[in-house]
Amino acid sequence: MIQFSCETRSNPYRFFYVFFLLGTMFLFSGCMAKHQSIVWQDLHPTCGDLVAQLDAAIVSEHVRDVQNKRIHGFPMLRTNRFWSSYAHELETEKEAPFWLTQLESQALMDWSIEKKNLLPASQEKLDLWTQKYFHQNVDEALQQCMQQTHAFRLKHLPDIVAASKVPDDYQTWKRVVGLYPLTAVPFLMGVHAWQDDAKASFQEPLVADESDLHYHMKVTEGAALEHPINTKGQGKNPLNIPIPDDSEMKHLFEHFAPQLTILAATDVDHLGEIKINSAQQSIHVKNPVVYTHISHTRWHGKALLQLNYMFWFSARPKTSVFDLLGGELDGLIWRVTLTEDGRPLLYDAIHPCGCYHMFFPSQSLSLKEKEDFYEEGALVPQFIPNSFGDHLELVIKSQTHSLLRIQKAGSNKGVPYQQRPYHALRSIPYAEGFKSMFDEDGLVAGSERGERFFFWPMGIESAGAMRQWGHHATEFVGERHFDDANLIDRYFK
């Protein structure tokens, strides 16, 4: 055993031992603290306390919102697939601060939504604490902390870039256990059979009926556009991302809003808004609305603006007890991708489960050939002629809500639907306060489908269930997400 003496002459190696032990302790503590420093040194101590208390309440009450990805080690940042696609391309002095600002803005918005979904007692407790130490409300205090700590995050940009990749929505362990290389083959055959049927349905004659339902966007008086807004002027930022202001966004959504016709409609085919009932489950109310939000994609290195329209129906009714696809809630997401001059480049659509992805290219695009056997490829049932213009009509099948045709829109008829922000689905008022439509896995409770018991070897969690933006895996065989930043480049030329 090593013993230390107070007398130097009794142990000439005393200082060596002391320095060795102190150095070892310092090295060990440094390794332990390195991760902690990245996690918390980007926060003022009081800001760190605020973030810790807020996140503890969010976790405790299970109101964590997963639309955007939290960046490990940097609690004041959140990202998505589009913004993460720029992480390794920040070249100029102005690009990195702008990129970080977007991630910070998403974190502030997400925190605001999560805080709103806390129980009133928890919100009051947080507000009292924040008023005591910041003399501000929680949102203002977070904004102040964000500004104070921006320089630190900029300094640690390499760490942020390394941690900013958004994981895919496929569960690898399910594919391993489910023997994916083997089971994917019959799944792929089934997908191709469905694609053939879908293409054939676009060739069948359409028969009008008195029971058809018609919807169109309720346009603000005097707000209709004669010409689309040039989105190139909206990209006046270091990365040239088109970001319209509220007024421009409203005009764009109204201008490109589709008309809807549901053939031989039944009770489950009425458009509606989402409410929360006493059991805290999402329900459908027959008040015709569309939930809208913008997204972005990349095409030949340029960022393009996308307009997303989400429509909800009360159900896809089961045709029998063996129907794996039917269940509560159903919907349709219609997306318009605009060129820099504000013209449609591509339309595509999915159901909110991520299922039935269809592409409708403009005549400016052509489809690439599929290269990988283990991939479904892009389903293109119809190209959209330039003669159709900007106003389209979506013809939809009753009950399954499948698209049957894209047509040139005529004069408005039927029932007008109103525009609501998609973020409203993330914080819906109910008897006890506010609650998100989506759970902490990004799924809609109660919308589960029987297919999940049979399709799990493809790796998608609860296949067929409705899910939140950012979590739409749109292929069973292969990997594809609705919000892939390079989706158009992948399939079109």
C-alpha cells in the first residue's frame, strides 16, 4: 500500500504520486463532464434550471411533442429532415447563424405547444417560478435564454452538425426478426398489384350521382390571386429558403387549394375538424376544414416551397370482420411543390398513415427507372397537363378515400371548407385544458388498424395508424419518408 509522509525526505516520490492521482482524477472528471458541458454550458445557470423544470413537467405529464427531432446535447435546438440536409453544407459566415436560428425557432414553437398542453396547475407553477427569477412569462424567458446562448451554440457547430441527423421511422429489429430479405418479396408483389389496380382506377369512367359531395376552399373576399406569388423573392436569406410571411402564405394556400368531389358519398365521407372528447380521444366533427402548413424540399440544389393540405374523415369503415385496413379516422394529405416562379412542379398525396403514396408530376418532369429490387418505386397514376392551370379537382372514392382522378377544376360548387393551421392539431382544447392529437410516438390513439399484426416485419410501427408530420414512412419495402429533403431528385428528372 502506498503511504504518504508529511516529510519530503521520507518519500521522495510523494509529489509524483500526488500529481499522478490528481491527473487521473482530473482526466476522469473531464471525461465525465465533457458531455455535461455540451448539454448544459449552452445555458445560463438560471436558463438551465428553467429548461430542466419545463422538460421535467413535459415528461411527467406525457405531453412531449415529437414532430421535430431534439438534438442530443443541445436542448434548445430541434430539427427536421429538411433543415438537417443542410448541416454539412454550411459554408459562409452567414449560413450557420441563420441555420441555427431556424432550429432555435422550431424549439421555441415546440416548447410553446408542449407547455400549453400541460395541466393548468403545472403551467401556473412554471409561470410563478419564471416571474420570480426572470420577471417574465415562460415564453419570454425562453426567448431571452435563446438569445443569450446563441453564440455558444455557434461555437459548438461541429457537435451540433454531428448530432443533427434525423433517424428514420423504420424499426430495424422488426425487420431482423421478421426475416425482411425473405418476407419483403411477397410484400413487394402485393404492393405492385395494388399499384397496378390504382393505375387502372384512373382509367375507369367517372359517374356523377346526386349523392356526390363537393367541397371548395372558402376564399377571403378580395384575396384570390390572379397570378401565383413568385417564391424566389421570399428566399432573401443566406440559404435562399423561400419563407413566405403570413399574408403570402394565406394567399398561396387559397390560390392552390383543391376542390374535392367524393363520389357516392356516405356518412363517413364528410370533411371535418378534429376535437378531443371527455375520454381524451380524437374525434371527427362535421365542420369542413383543411389543416395547412408549409414544408420545403430540395431540387437540383435549390430549396422549393411546398403547400400541404390535410383533410380528415371520420373513418374508413370495415367491409367485414377480416378487413385489416378499416378503422376510426381516415384522411388525405395533398401536397403542392412550387418552382421558384410559383408554378406547380409536382403534386403528391398520402393518407395520414403514410400509406398509398401517389405522385402527380407536371409536364416538366419525367420518371426515373427503379434501380433497387427492394424498393417499391414511385407510383405515378397520372401526369398533370399544363392546361389544367393551378386549380385542380380531386375525385375521391367513397369510404376508402382513395384518389381516382385529378381534373381541371370548374366553378366552385358544394360546401366551402375553411383553413386552419396544422399546428392546431398539436394543441386542441378539451375539458381539462389542451391536448395534442398525437401521442409521444407521433401516433393517433384509437386509429390503429388490423394490418399492424401482419405488416410488422416491414419495420413500420403500428402500420395503418394515423400519424404526425415528420413520421410518415411511405414504403413498406425499401425506405422512404414523405418529408425526405431529396424526394423529387430520387424519383424524377
